[in-house]
Amino acid sequence: MSAGTNYAIEPLRALGLSDVEGVLRAGFVHYHTVDDADRTFEALASVAATV
């Protein structure tokens, strides 16, 4: 996980997202498992349900 602007200030602004508060980025590569992805998506769904 990475938080901040992820060097994507212009795309954030174009999407109407704050370049001050930042965003969360999840990246998957060859050594992540399907289980890792499932846990990440479950956690994101849990957080999204609270907003």
C-alpha cells in the first residue's frame, strides 16, 4: 500500500480528488497471492461501507 499523491497530482485534480489529502494505491505483482488480493478487497469493502 502507498498513500499520498503517488506523483499523480494532475489526474487527481481531473477526477476532482484532493491533491492535499491524497489517495491510497494498492499494487499487486507476481509474488502476491489471490488470498492477498481477496484480503485487500475485503478490507476496502469494509472501509467503503463506513463512508
